[in-house]
Amino acid sequence: MKVGFISLGCSKNLVDTEMMIGLFKENNFEIVNNPEDAEIIIINTCGFIESAKKEAIDTIFEMAEYKKKKCKLLIVTGCLIERYKDELIKEMPEVDLFIKFSEYKAFWEQIEKTIKEKIESNKKLENKKAKTEKNVKELDFLNRVVTTGLNYAYIRIAEGCNNFCTFCAIPYIRGRYTSRREEDILEEVENLAKEGIREFIIIAQDTTKYGEDIYGKPKLAELLHKISKIGGVEWIRFLYSYPETITDDLIKEVKSNEKICKYFDIPMQHISDRILKKMNRKTTKASTKKLITRLRNEITGVIIRSTLMVGFPGETEKDFEELYEFVKWAKFDKLGCFTYSKEEGTVAEKLPNQVHSSTKKARYNKIMKLQKHISEENLKKHIGKEYTVLIEDAFVDEDNELYYVGRTYMDVPEIDGYVYLQGEAEINTFVKCKITDVSEYDLIGEIE
């Protein structure tokens, strides 16, 4: 049978989807990209914030239309189902099977049962089983099918979160923080490196807490060092490092290890000590500024990216102005901002002094306007400098000029900008280039 997948939400969700693809492939199903060709459609949803929930619901209804054509089975899983499975069963009879990720250990059992009940006769299912040599039953990192091409792959080193920020539903959706065993992670990286993948992006809800639960201390720095020793690994980056758990060992490893991109993605959320306390964040304005200063002083060319939230309950104009001035001071290389979203089941949902939506939007626009100016100034500093670029694509523009598209160590896939280069290169190789110009968010250069 032909199976199509849709993965919504973050890169951590994508890894789950890739393991699902691997499981179906190992059990002799054909994977297709076009939903029109699929007899089974599987949607892995996000349920983190209101906009993600809407996207998930819209996608489910859109895919349900294919049941009028070739699709025989619509399966929905992921974060949205973890939160609202019972309600969705009542409201969406178009869906044949909802699976919580807390039910993933029985994932294949539920799939087979549904196929048996809704598609195949018992005899046909038994014949299919007889042809399946491996009889793979569980989602497995080592069997996943990477969907991001040969340039990079995400490596999820932990699940869940123990931070319990008052605005965030992740601990209630994904559970407590659980690290993977180091040897399993290293085996996964080694296998993917043998397939030709060059860059490895280490992810978790909080990467800097890796190992605390099973080894009794943070082990991210040690893990990164061991990954860098694996043959074929060229670039390593890690995302979502909380400011209070960035250790001396981690800073030292990033500084000294040539394979680790000098890039820190630090979700700070706010800078007002009053708001940080209401958010249940474990850091302060003083410690955050000290960390930024230290990273820039100790690591040449370090890139600092952050995300901020405006409109948290009780955020006054004074709190916002403090945040605005902080952005002016920090001059982040990369910055994302979002407005507070009231999430069901979180502490912040019931806090008084909820900020009006128009005020949140105005504050968001003000921060992003400031950051746009900062980004433009930061980009201009790269003109005339030389960088190593991982080539990912090529295209011919309207003037029939050939350009190669790539990323430097400063650019996370699908989040940051790109480098557009002229010269000679090959896809999935590293080249040296000199930056000659900039656009609004990207760099332009020549291959040396």
C-alpha cells in the first residue's frame, strides 16, 4: 500500500515523523509524496499554540477530502492528539485512527488493527505478514528515514521538559525530561554520517539539560565532543540552550572544537526580572547580560539567536520598554518574537491582567521593526569577509545567471537566511566564498 506523511510543527516532531516513515518502509509499504497517490495518509500534528492547533485542524479537514478519491485510511497523531484525543474522536469521524505519542509503543499494533478492520481481510493481512521478513514493530531512531536530504539531519537527544514555564504546555503534552542513552545517539549519528549527511543538528526541548536525569550531571559538552570524532561529521550545531544551564564546559567545547558551529540559540523570552519570575524562568536580567557579554568576549564570531515573548499577562508598558532597550543593547544576530498565547491547562492561562490583543500586536511590531534595523546593520558587517558555505541548491535567475544557494555556520536551516553565490560548486559540498553584498536577510558572494 502507498502511504503519505504530513509533518507539522517543530523539528522534534519531524524526527517522530521520520521514524514513522522508517517503520512503514521496513514493513514493505511504499512511501509517496503526493497525497493524491496515497492509500493511507498520516498527519503528525503540533498543538503548542493556538495558530498551530488551527493549522493542524485545517490540514486534517484538507486531507480528509482525499478519502473521496484514493485514500482509504486517515491517521492523525502528535501533540494535538495528546491533548484533545477524546474531543477530536467525537468531532472528526473522517479520521480512522487517532494515536497519542504516549501510545507510540503500540503504534504498529494499532496500525495493523485498523488496516485489518477497515481495509484488508484477515487472509490478506496474514499473507502480507508472511512477506515481511524483519517484522519491525516499534518506532526506532536507527530505522528512521531522513527527509531533509543529505546536507543535514536532526538528532533528538531527549524528550519532554522539566522547566514548567507558566506559559508553556510542553511538559503536559510531552511529559518529563528524558534523555536518550549516549551510545544510542552516537550509533544514530554514525549510521547517518555513513549515508553522507554532513551536518548534525542536536535538538531537545532543552539541550543543555541533556544527561542530568540518567547520568546525574549535564553531558551535552561531552556528547558534542564524541559526535565530532565520528568520521564524516563536518558540522555540529545544537539548538534551544537555556541561559541558566549553559555551562563552562559547554562554552569551552564550542570555543575549541572546529566542527561545532559557533552558534547559540538561547530562548530568553523576556528580560524584566518581574516578568521572568511570573514566567517561572530560572534566570535574571543581570545573569543574561553577563552571559551574552561572556560569549561574545570568549568565542570569536559567535552568533547569538534568541526568541522573545511580548504581551505576557501583567506585562506593563515599563516592562516592555525594558525589553525594547535590551534588544537595542543585545543587537542579536538573529531574533524571533511572538505574542503570548493563552494555552489551556497552563498556569499563565489563569493569571490576572491579560494583555489586550491589539497591545500585544503593537509591541510585537515595535520589536520586529527594531530588529530589522539591527539585522541590516549586522549583515553589512559580513561584506568583504570570507566564509565556508555548505551548498544546498542551485537556480538560474531571470537574467539567466546561475546561483548556488547555501548556508554558513551562522544559518540554521529553514530558520535563518541563506548565501547566494556565483562561481563553480557542487551540491552537498563545502566551498570557500567572499561576501560581496547583502539583501534584506541574506548574503551574496562569490565562490573562491
